[in-house]
Amino acid sequence: MSESTTVWVIIVAMGMGSFGLRFLFLGVIGDRELPEWVLRHLRYTAVAVLPGLVAPLVLWPAATEGQPDPARLAAAAVTLGVGYATKNVLAAIFSGAAALFLGLYFL
Amino acid sequence: MASYWDRSIFWRGFRDGLPFVLVVGPFGMLFGVVATEAGLPLVQVMSFSIVVIAGAAQFTALQLMADNAPTIVVIASALAVNLRMAMYSASMTPHLGPLPVWRRALVAYSLVDQSYALSVMEYEKRPEMTLAQKTSYFAGVIAPVLPNWYLATLVGALVGQSIPDSFALDFAVPITFLAMIGPMLRTKAHVAAAVVSVICALLFAFLPWNLGLIAAGIAGMMTGAFVELRTENKDMA
């Protein structure tokens, strides 16, 4: 198998697999009622996955070779705090970016 | 035929999705640059971004290909990074499950971190939304995000140069995710789920194939459900 064919195999398999994962429940369950205990768990999916996704990126940023960085930690705290207080995603993004650049400049 | 189109809600989704171009742009460019430097022809670089649309999984695949890992390992590891998408799919089902199957397939194709998180936030904030409005919002969010993902990959592949490190764009991903997490912390149950998720993700960060995140996700969901149930029971007593 040539190298180019291998890459195509990887692309197609990843495409099918990723779509399969994304379609798994939407496609199979569709309009059927889910039991209450399942819905109760699903209500917390976003808040259970995104913080776990972001925590290592904040604590061990690749840009500093995994060393905790005061500017990035401060920016993360500001973003989360402003988002929590204002419930405004955009305000949180811009406050966080401002905090990051101030931090990188001064810290 | 039922209409799934609500123009003003589509544009509200579009506005909400727009800032995420700031994340998708640099990330897509970086993929274009790195994949081209790894020796992939343009058609394969673009196919990756169009067929897979998952930055983290695409970078994982590139890395393993560069390390000459067996093809099956490349595929399995990259898909493991995408396992969270199945959780997103489950979480969207109560909202968008009634759509015709081909529309559900379109939603599934464009189900990424940003479109999922913004939509689920909106659906929870406005439980009175109709199916048409929910669909239009999702389409609105994805409208600025997806084309820019393709475009950024193309620019990266053609220009061969990423945005300089001094812009600290590495942190655009964490900042935009954190900005979405803040408003999601509406109840004690949400906060508890988030805290457990962070602790588990850090504790299990050593696990291969991103499985630590899946463990964190499941633990967080169980925590949220548990705290919600306990709070409800207390209110009734």
C-alpha cells in the first residue's frame, strides 16, 4: 500500500468514525422518549465535558512546554469569573483576552 | 412540509457563533501548515478538514502518522479523541431528535464543541423554543464557524505560515471554552459537575487516548444528576 493510499484510508476511516460518533444517538434514538434518569444525566453533559477538556490546557499550556503560566492562569480566572457574573459569552472572551495580553506584557 | 427556518433566530445564532471564528481561524491555519509540512498534498489536507472537522483528532492523527504508528493505531487514537462527540450527540437528542433523519445527519456532521455548547446553552436558557427555532439557531451558529474552518485550513496550506506565537493564540481555545462554561454554571448541580470534571480530567490525564476526558465527562454527569436529585428531594421534604 503506498503512503498516499494509507493517508486516504486514515481520512476516510476517521471521517466515517467521527460521523458515526456524532450520529450515534441523534440517529438511533431520534424522536423516542428517553427515560427520566438518562435525561437527568444528559442535562450535565456540557458542564461535565468542557471543564475537563479545558483544565489541562489552562494548567499545563503547550506554549510554555507544560509549565503553569501566571498570565494564562489569570486570564482563565478572569474569563470564567466574567462569564459567570455577566452570563455574557462575548464579554467573557474579550475580558479574558485583555487579561491575557496585559498579563503577558506585565507579568 | 414543516418549515425549519426562523430567520431572526438564525441570525441570533450567527452572531453568537461569530466570535468563535477567532478560535477556528488560527487552529485551522495551524493544521493546514503542519499537515503541509508533514508532506500531505493539498487535496488530502483539505479532505481532512472537510471530512473529519475535528481539530484535536486531526492533530493527533498527524502526530501519529509522523511517528510511523500503524494505521489502525492512528485511526483508533484519533477517534478516541472524538469520543466526546457521542456524548454531545446524546445530549442534543432530546432537542433535535424529532428532525427528519437527513437533517439529523446534517446536524451530526456539524456537531463540534462550539456548535454543541452554544446551542445547548441557548436551549436551556429558552426552554420554550420550538423545533424550528432550535434548528435555525444551530444552523446560525455553524454558518460562520464551518466555512472558516475549511478556509483557514486552505490558507494555512497555501501560505505555509501560521500566526506568530507572540499573539498567544494558543490560548484562544481555553478562553472561548471558559467563556461558555461561566454562564453554564446556573445551579449547585452544574457547579458540582464542573468541579468533578476538572478534578477527574487532571487526575486521569495520564490515561492514553484521551480516555481521561471521557472518565471526567461520565463522572461529571453522574455528579450533576446526583446533586440535582438530592436538591429536588430536599425541596420536597
